[in-house]
Amino acid sequence: MTEPSTTRDDGAEPAGTVDVSSAAPALDFAEGAANRLAPVAEELNQVRDQIDNGDLRLDEGAAHALLATLLQLQGHVHRLIADAGENIGAPLQFGDNFVGETLARRLQGAADGDDNAALPVLKAYAAQLDKLEGIVRAAAGMITTTDEDAGEALYTIGRSE
């Protein structure tokens, strides 16, 4: 007696197997986005070093315009993160079968899996926006001004007691 074969005469995939190559473009998006954030982080560090060395300054008016745009971007990104975080655990209704369950796992992994998944990439992007906000504030002297104002307020409070 011969063993049953899982290969087909017409070269097609046997029943029960899934071609996952069609999911590759979805996975490439997040991985590509994650890879593009690393050089940005390094460039932000270089800009911060220029500010710390006194080589770069930013007009306070220009800083306010940049900060307004950054705050809008941060709001969008944080809303995306919050929406995704609330919905990431929701069961995907692809059916109670092998293909449906496999597809659901792959999509949830692409959304909130490793560092290249969409949600971790969004969180990394939000962190870079926060870093950029600090850089803009430092370049315009806003951080120093705020620190000095706080110091003066504390000094005044201490003298009045």
C-alpha cells in the first residue's frame, strides 16, 4: 500500500496550505517605516549637539510656528496610538477555520507584534516628535527661559517665607 501524497499533479498548492507572500507588502510597510526612523533619531541627536554647542539658534517666532505644527502632528499620532491600542485586541471575524485564524494572527502581529509592527513604529515616531519638540524649544531658548522663570519664582517664594 502506498502513502497518500500531498502534492498535486497540476503543481498547485495542496489544500490546507496558505501562501503568505501576499501579506509581505503589509509587513514591508512597518519594517520600512521602522528602518527610516533610526537615521532620523541620529540626525536629531546631531542637531541637539549643535544647539548645546551654541552653533544653532532658532527665532522664537519661528519656533512657535514649528511648535504649533508639531503639536498637531503629535495629536494625530497619539490619537492613532490610542485608537489602535483600544482596538488591537478585538477579535477579527475571518471565520473559525485555519485560513481565518492564520490571517487574523498575521494581521494582529503586523499591527502590534515586534518592533517593526505598526503600533510600535507609531510609538517610536511619537517619541521622535517629542524629541524634536524639545530641540525646537531649546534652539529658541524657550527651555532656558522657562527654567529661569521657575528659578526666579522659587527664589521669590523662598524670600517671602
